[in-house]
Amino acid sequence: MVIDYIKYKIRNGDSLHSIADRLGMTVEDLKLFHNAHCEKTETLWFEKINHIEFLWIPQNYKTEEQKEQEKTERLPSLELSNTFYAKEYKVRETIQTSSGDPLLLDYTIILDFQEEKDKNYTMTIHRKGLTANGKVPDDKMSELSLDCMKTLYPIAFTINSSGKITGFQEYKKLIKKFKDQRPKLESYHIGKGAAMLLHAFEKQMGNEAAFFRQFSSSLLFQTLFPLMEWFHKKTAWTERLYCFQNSFPVAFDLQTETNHDDPDDTETIIQGSLHESCSLEELRQNKKYSDTESLESVAIALQLQYTTHKIHKTLSQAESSIVLTYEGILYQKHHLTLTQIR
């Protein structure tokens, strides 16, 4: 049994006000606490204490401000630190559409997180072990697409102190890596279709901003790179996020909820709904139309959930989901789970 109170002997000059001030309590809270623990004959009805010898007071009383401060200290800091990311995470993506069975993607990401000058960071990412519905993709086009990406990994990205991923590091070296490996790909993947895909891939890499958007607009990157201020939000706010890969970001109304019940970890849940009208056709075409009256708006629900260690502030797990419904019918549900490999 934990005793969270002590029996305080009242001294000359003590008053309910002076004792409450020393404890950082209100007079009313102190009186209520004493009455909850004392004998009936020692009950305080008013603020006078001259009829009692002892006062029951909390042993480790904390004000609401102190409690809130402790909760804030258990959260990741407002600036990204080199302890936030673990070395390896297991990732599972589930993509459910209105037709067909869900697609399950499983893979592992390995992270090398390095602090650079001016509180900026480099994140080098390597991906391995990709399977689709439990099998390694073996059709020719999927195999070639994976082999193209394998020539690039590990890929280094730059991240600022707020946690935002800002671009590739040394993009010219990334292009050179692919060009150096292309002859090997061409000798293994033969045929007109393979040649067209290789040409298209290299052409995509010619536009650095568009190629970067392929990564930054993915659910993995949107989940893996939260802005650190999200963990500290007390009120609703509006933020532009991606709901379709390779499309434009849309404005969401977001709200953060924090759960401190676990003794070791803090859970941060971010819920989002569309702030602006947007059509499915616009998202699919990656183009905003000036005349949208004839287009049916799509409904989008978004959730991000982060589990971080209260002491080390390391991200141990993250979950995210984006649900798109069109004309009241599910169009796509994309769910991702990211779990630290210990």
C-alpha cells in the first residue's frame, strides 16, 4: 500500500492559508484533502484550524501546472534529436480498394541518422526484404522496378531541426549510381518493355523535385517524418499533407491527443479531416481544376499514431491510415504500421 499523505503537526502561526501556500495548493483543495483522511471530529468546515492538532496533507502534491510540465517533459523535444529514431523498423502496408483483395506489403527499413551543421540532419535509408502478400514480386515489370530502386539504395535525405524532410543529399551522386548500374540492368532485363521502363525511370530522375515527391508523398515518409511540434499541439491546426502518392498535398484540420497511461511510453494520436473541397479526379490526375462544381468531393479521414519512450524519446512504433470514400463508397484505405526491431 502506498501512503501518499502525512500527518502534519500544526505549529504556532500556522494557518490554512500559510500551509496551503507552502504546498502550492488552494485552501479549498487542502481542506478537502484533510477531510478525506481525518476523523470526523477533525473535519474542517471553515478555514479555522485552532480546534485541531494535526492536519492531513499530501506527501508529494503537484499543482496542475507541474503535472502538465511533467507530461511535456515526457514528449519528444520540439527540435529533432539524434535519439528519436531507432536503427531498424519493420514495416507493413495494407492497401484495400473497393474491388479485389487487399495488398499486403512487408519490408524492413534500416536508418542511419547523422547530425550535420546548423542543427540539420542526414537520414540514410536502406530498404530490404520486400514481399507482396507474402511473396517476392516475380513478374518482369515489378522485378525491374525493384531492381531500379535497388541501384539507388541506400538513399540519403536531408532533414531540418523541426523534423521536416527537405530533399536529397547529393542528388547528382544518386543519378550517377543509377547510370553506372544501368548497363547491368539492361543485360539482365531484355526486351522492348524493359527498355521503355528503364528510359522512363532515368527520365523521371531528371526532375529532382518530382522524383523527391515520389518519396515525400508516400505514406511511409509522411509517417516516418512527423514535425516535432505535432507532439506538443494543444489546439486544432491546419496542415497540408499527402493522401495520394505523387499527387498534390491538401489541407487537413488536425487535432492531437496524448495518452500518458503507459509507465514507459507516451502515445500521441493525430486525427485529421479535409479542410478544403477536393475531388477524386483532381487527386488522381495531380491537377487542381478551376471549375469543380461538376465534380463530386471526396471524403478523407486521416490518423497518425506515435509511440515514443518517455525517457529516451525514441520512436518505437507508428501507425497511420488514410481512408478515401467517394459518393459514400470506400475507394481506398491505406494503413501502415512501423515497429522498431530491437
